[in-house]
Amino acid sequence: MADAVIIGAGQAGIQAALSLRAMGFDGRVRLLGDEAAAPYQRPPLSKGFLLGKVAESELLLRSAHALSGQAIEWLGQTRVRRINRPGRSVETDTQRFSYDALIIATGGRAHRPEIEGASLQGVETLRSIDDALRIRSELAPGKRLVILGGGYIGLEVAAASTQAGCKVVVVEGASRVLCRVAPPALSQFFEKEHRARGVEIELSSTISRIVGTDGKVSAVELESDRVLPADIVLLATGLIANDELAVTAGLPCNRGILVNEWAATEDPRIFAIGDVAVQYHAQTQAWVRMESVANAVWQGKMAASCVTSSPPPLPELPWFWSDQFDIKLQIAGLSHPEDEIILRGDPGDAKFCMFTARNGVLTSVSAVNSPGEFLVAKRLVAARRDLPLAALRDRSVALKQYLLD
Amino acid sequence: MIKISVCRRGGEPLSLTAKEGENFMHLLRDSEAGVEAICGGACSCATCHVYVGQQWLEKLPPQCDQERDMLGDMLFSRPDSRLACQIHLTADLDGIAVEVAPPEG
């Protein structure tokens, strides 16, 4: 009998556990999480959960009943201190778990830039339920919120807190928001929509220090010397991979645990998946750490397929979603800022698909308030074949048409 | 308790019971119905697509714009298609029989 241990009970970890069972694994499956809360979804934390529209019970990834029904042993508040590779076990302060297969799904933590005043009360980061509950309790009409970072988390919190009546300023170091994930024209759309709803956005700007009174934040100073009064400061400047256990265990890491296309590390008994994994992509010949639910799910299935010698999951295009105000954004594929843009629909009426292409081949689609076309467009991008790109602009021809051509 | 019959993708039947008010997607995802529900109810992934049978359609809550938009473009949608994440189960749905739709890919 083989036993599997999964470190990390987030989206990737729970997927690996479920997939092991779905693929016929009959040994023990232990899912070790360091948080007290049962395995939960993180995406709503910066959206509906902040507004009280999504209850804590709705965040659960699976009910306790569903986990026990699959004989998945979830252990909360169980922080692994060490991986003992020769002894094939992982150790907490008080317990030891033997493994035949080990899946590391430790995710990441919010990056905290070294800024003077960052330890003041009221300076927050957002990653866990506890973070979200703390921030939510502070949101109230008239409160002033300064957000450092105009990525997904920064903009989603800007939207939610504006809806809660707060006065929000987003400070972004780059010359546009969403610069890591969106083509420039889409960044401009989101900047315009946020500003139209009262969010102030400071681009190419950064915080020089955070000022407080009596240990509590009161303002931030920008490098331009502008001073922004603040009741809450959110640092939303990205994720640090929790790869320390792997580093200490001697596994190759570089801002994440290095894995191959099969989510395998150099130790044949150890896999790494989700936000902590830096995976080699043969097609692009690049190492990528992909922070997304879809990636966590896919790599969870991949690791389980290796452990159980089952067929691997079909390749999948990276995809993401975001909800800001009444705008639904879904992106599939990865674009380069210099890619050609093919616009289907009018950003002026906030319902469009923005395709990007390189050398005549689609590289990505960003669908705004178009969840139906997104599903078709995702297939078109994944197909990587010749398409009459200019014709995609014509909304009188259904996108489905091109699936058959 | 609300009784639900599910026909899985392979054709095998599955009987479930739900509490009043329970989200239909949560119920399917937490069972062995084979529903992934990747986006967790954000109306973004279409992996909780089910066929509900014409006779149940009018007892279901109306579709929101996003659900209608998605069903309109999905490859395997039918007139009796719904996304389970948009449905909370009520007593008048007792006995509902649904079929899990093929994955959109």
C-alpha cells in the first residue's frame, strides 16, 4: 500500500487529493493545511466576500462530508517544518507523516515591500480569509484606502471598497495597470472604467513611506512628494512562493520549486503544483510560475496522474478571470505587449473581446462582459491554427463559425 | 429534503438529497456527479452545465445576463440547459432529474 502526503490544502492540494482518488489511488491521502479554516477558494476574498455578498460557508472548496467520503484526511493547523527525503517523511513540531508520494502545494504569501512604516496598524496584505475579514471590518463609507499595486488583487479590492463607499487611490509603479497580464489597450480600458467610478489611479508612481500616528497609519507619501491621507493601506505587489521546505530539502528552486511538464521535481517521489511550482513549458521554452485557479487544478491532476500512472490531463491554455464593479474579465492565453490587437466589439459599451496575435497566430483573448464568446474564443486560441484574423472583428459572424472552418 | 436524480456523463445514475436553499452546483460538486465547478460559482467556467429537462425549466429561477450569454455560445447547450451554480434548490424542485452535460473543453 502506498501513502500520499500533500502539503498545502488550497486549490492545488485539494485537487491533487480528489484526483488521486478519482484515478484509483487506494492508499492513505493526507492533506496538511497550516490554516484553521477548511480548504477554501481564494478568488472571492478580493471580490464578493469583501462586500459580504459571498458567505464564508460558500468559500469551501469541498464540504467536510465530501472529503471524508473520498477518504481524504484533511488536517488543519498542521504546519510542516521539514521534509525528510531519505526517511520519506514530513515532520511538524509534534507529528511525522510517512509518504510514498509527496505533493508540495504550499502556494505563496503576499509580498511585503520594504517601505518605512509598513508595520503600522492598518497596513494590510490580502491572501487568507483572516486577511479578508480584517480588511472587510475596516471598510466603511468615507474611509480612505490607498492600494499599492494595480494588478488583479489591487484593482479588485479597489472596486469592492469603492462599492463599499470608500475613497480609493491605486498607486502603480508601471505605466499601466494589469501590466503583467493584459495587453496595453485592455489596461487603458480598466483605467478608464475605474476612474469613471471614482477610483483615483496614480501610474508610474510609488510610495516612499507610510506615515502613522500612535502606531496607526494616517497617510502615505509618494515619491512625487504628494501626500495621500489614508485609513487603510493595502500592499498588493505580488506573491512570494512558499518554497522554503523544498529549498531546505535540497530540491532545485528559483523563486518557486522547479518542476518539469509532469509537475515532477528531481526527486521521483516528490511533485510540486500550484502557485509554488515553476514549471518548464516546452512550447515556449520558458520557466513559468502561473498564479491561477485553472493552473492549480491542472497541475493537481497532472501530479495525481503521475502518482497513479494514469493518462495525464489534456493540455490546457492558461486562463484567468476577474470581476471588478459590473465588469467581468476573462483571459485565456498569454500575450506579449507588442502583439497585434484584434478588437471584436466596442470598449465604449463595455462588452468586447480583445484578441492578440503574433505572426498571424492568436496568442490570447481577453473577454469583457462576454462569457459566452470567451468559451469559444478560448478554443480558437488553443487551436493555434490559421484564421482570418481581421474577420474576427465582424460581430455579425458568430465566433463558433471559425471552430468549424 | 429535496430528492434529485443525476445522470452522469457515462450514463450511470446517482441519487442525491439536498437541503432547502442549497446551491445546486455545491451539491453536484461535493457528490460523485463529475462536476468540476472550477470557478466556484463566478459564472466563468461553464463546468457545472446540466440539462434539466423541459418540464422543470419553469420552476427554476430566471437566467441572469451572464448565464444567458454563456449558454447562448456553448457548444453543447440545449433549450433545457442551465448552469447549476445559478440555482438554489427549493422544495418545488423535489424530484428533479438532471443530466450532466459534456465538457466544453
